[in-house]
Amino acid sequence: MKKLFIAALLFVGMVSFAQDINQKATGDQREKLTPEQRSEKHLQKLTSELSLDKNQQEKVKQLLAERNAKAEKFKDANKDRKTKPTAAERDAFKKQMETERAANDAKMKAILNADQYTKWTALKNEHKDHNKKGDHRGKRDMKSPQERDQAHLQKLTTDLNLNADQQKQVSELLSERTTKISMLEKSRKDTGVVPSDAEKKAMRKQMEVDHKAFDTKMKSILNADQYTKWTAIQKERKDKMKEHRKGKK
């Protein structure tokens, strides 16, 4: 049984690579795709996200094919298994996963250039955060403001392809905004008084002023293409918030 479980370790390590970039398909949708189709879909996503050239596409395709082959082999070997792993096996499982992920990371690093690897790492981290949150939005509160800023920066770096200098400037901008919000929240909490309609109206106006100031600063940091994309992302986010509010009514 132990040998069988070690095979499971290898399987999870291998397929973890294919799961690093979030593919939001449902279980039923996955069943309709063959392993080869899943690999092709994943390769297309990586090619789009990382701007892979032909040579890189071939290498990543081979890497995905190897992992799919091992995954299928494991699946066939363990389809009738009914026993649960022991504590020792679970510990070995965890360690083997870390080893396999490190190996996957090293192979991808050898294939990608420095900018692509940075972006790929950011995508992986974003995917991990998504998995940790799941569908429970309340878990977001478990993160500190600094952690939320870091996650936001990573997303912006990925979406807008920020360079190192831009990342530093955006990081400072996010930190400033978070500090202001924290001070406002603390002030409200300390007073313990529900704001009047006039105060709420003043708050909305101040928020509009702050949003415009933030937008102006972002425009000075980004290039024209990045700013256009950032504006589109902001609009999409606002539209989603409006739809969410409508759904609550």
C-alpha cells in the first residue's frame, strides 16, 4: 500500500504544474476534455499569458505531456483503492509535493525568460490565493492590509506587465491609500456614531476626489497602453459591483 501511496505523491506533484494557472472549468466540463485537450488548452493559456515563442511552446507542451502521462498512469493504478493514508504517509506526501513543485518550478525557470518567470510566479500566487479564499468572500478579512496590497500589486503586475520601477511606485501608492482608509475606519470606530445624511454625502464627495487623485497618479506611472487596460479593468470591476448590488435587492 505504501508504494501505491508514494505513486500518489508523484502524481500530485506532477499535475500540480498543470493546476498552477487557474482553469475555471467545472467537473463536468473537465470530463468532456481528453488529457491531450486539457494540455492544449493549458498551453494556449500559458502562451497568451506569458507570450511564449514557438520554441518555448514546444518545451512547455512536452512538459505538460509528460505530466499528463504520469497522471493517467497513476489514475489507472489507483482507481480501485479504498484505504486511507496513515499520518506518516501524509507527511511523506506533503514533503514529496514540495519536492515535485520545486522541480517543476526549476524546469519552467529554465524555459522562460526573467520577465516571463516573474509573471508566471505571480499567476501561481494569484491562483493559490483564489484557492484559499474559495467561494467564501469573508475569508478575505483574514488577510492584513499589507497582504491585500501585495496581492493587488501582484495582480496589477500580471495584468499590466509592470516593470520593477512601476511596481515600486504602485506599491507606494497602494500603501498610501491603505493608510488613509485605515485611519478613516479607526476614526469611525472610535466615535461610534452613525454618520448623518450630510456626512454621508460629504464622504461620497471625498471618495470621488480621492478616486480622481488616485487615477491621476496611476496615469503618471503607467504608459498609454497600460493606462487604457487599467481603466478597462476598473470599469469591469465597477460593473460587477453594480450587478452584485442589484442581486442583493
